[in-house]
Amino acid sequence: MSDDEIILSELSDDELVLQMHDDLYDGLREEIEEGVNILITRGWTPYDALTKALVAGMTIVGADFRDGILFVPEVLLAANAMKGGMAILKPLLIATGAPRMGKMVIGTVKGDIHDIGKNLVGMMMEGAGFEVRDLGINNSVDAYLAALEADQPDILGMSALLTTTMPYMKVVIDTLKEKGMREDYIVLVGGAPLNEEFGRAIGADAYCRDAAVAVETAKTLMARKHNQVSAA
Ligand code: B1M
């Protein structure tokens, strides 16, 4: 071991989080996994570890990717490190014993392979008591329709991270309308380039800024749906 090697467990919480941002940036999966484990052992909630150490670190990666400082191979390594941390947090986020709230089918739209945000939404929804079927990435209208038919969910969630793929959400919603199925589902959309106005314009029930908002929105709209059914 060299003298200047950093011992993660000897850092204070603040130092550790900053170090994890660096390690995520450098795509160091093992260090990220170790860091997450240390934070959990120190009593951090899984949600805080996720948002303050991992998501905040990925935001720095995103800015440098945008500015041409990082390139796809480095970002892939960072994403891999992030996934290592998320894999540790997933069972902790899910093991809340929350009552069953409803069912969601979620997937990233056609042409888009970004899945970290979608995975996070799926994890948080499961943690809040929703049953989640994850369709993965690059989903065509047909893939969404097949899953809706097979799983009969309450909620359809779509994710898009590219300005070139976000219009595909409208293609899916328009197809649901054409088939007379639109009102059968709560449609939630999310992803970094979207906003509320876009969500409204394409006919979604709501745009969700992040995973926590997705959970709150899903709960609110599910409660509204149940009230409508019992009032009918
Ligand atoms: Co991509 N990429 N990428 N990338 N990538 C972005 C999106 C970009 C903004 C980077 C940049 O330039 N700053 C840019 C898009 C620009 C634009 O469209 N205007 C971009 C580009 C250009 C590209 C490529 C075209 C690059 C290239 O090949 N030249 C290419 C496209 C490939 C494709 O999809 N066809 C590409 C590839 C990749 C990697 C493969 C290297 C990797 C993806 C790895 C993976 O996902 N497995 C990658 C990454 C990691 C990013 C950034 C850096 C980080 C995305 C991320 O994971 N964020 C991203 C920059 C950025 O977003 N700032 C970027 C962390 C995640 C937790 O946040 O995904 O926003 P996010 O999810 C949030 C919310 O948005 C929301 O909740 C989540 C959690 O809070 N949310 C939902 C998301 N989905 C939701 C669904 C819901 C509800 C809420 O449903 C109900």
C-alpha cells in the first residue's frame, strides 16, 4: 500500500461523499461499492446515500460530458460504478414492507439506451410498495403495448434522456388514444430533457422531475383513481 492511498473508512462523512464523487467520475466501481457500504454502516438512509453520493456524483459526470471533458467510454465506466452502488441500495430501498400500492410498467423509449434514471425510479417505486415490471431500454410502441396487455398495470412510465428520443413518448400516447386505451392507464414521463410543459403537450398525466416526485405523483394519482372508481 502506498503512503498516499486513501482509506475510505477513515474519512469523515463529508470527505467520503466528495471522494465518492471523484471515484464515480473515475469509474471506480469497487470503491463506490465500498463507499456505499460505509455510509449505510454509519446510519445513512439508502435514499441519502443514493442522492447525495451517487446521483450528485453523476451530475458532475453529466456536466463534464456535456462540456466535452469526458467521453462515452469514461461515462460508461462511471455508469457502471453507479450501478454497483445502486445494486447495494436496491434491496434496502425495497425492503420497507410498504403495502401494495399498484402496478407499474416502465421502460426507456425507442432509440434511447440510458437506463440509470429509469432503474432508480423503478427501485424507488418498489420501495414505496408498487409492483414494477421493467421493460429495459429501447422500447417500441409494440413493446409497451405488449407489456400493458400482459401485465395490466395501473401506471405506464416512460423515460427518455435525449432530445431526439423524447418525442417518441407522444407516439406511444397517441397510439394508446387511437386504440381507446389511453384512459386505462396513468401515464408518467420523466428524463433530464423533459419538463412539465412537454408532459402536458404530449398528453401524459404528469412529468416527474425525479424518482421521489415519481413516487409521490404515482401515489396521488392512484388515490384519485380509487376515489373516482368508488364514487362511480
Ligand atoms: Co448520454 N447523454 N449519451 N450516455 N448521458 C446525456 C443524456 C446528455 C445530456 C449528456 C450531455 O451532453 N450533457 C446528452 C443528451 C443531449 C441531448 O439530447 N440534448 C447525451 C448524449 C448526447 C449521449 C449520446 C448521443 C453520446 C454519443 O454517443 N455521442 C449517447 C446516446 C446513446 C443512445 O441512447 N442512443 C449517449 C450514451 C451514454 C452512455 C451509454 C455513455 C451513458 C448511459 C449509461 C446508462 O444509462 N446505462 C450516458 C450517460 C450516463 C449520460 C449522462 C452523463 C448521465 C445520465 C444519468 O444516468 N443521469 C447524461 C447527462 C445528464 O443527464 N446530465 C447523458 C443520472 C440519473 C439518475 O438521472 O437519468 O436524469 P436521470 O434520471 C432522473 C430524472 O430524469 C428522472 O428520475 C431520475 C432519478 O431521479 N427520470 C424519470 C428519469 N426517467 C424517468 C422516468 C419516469 C420518471 C422520472 O417515469 C415515470
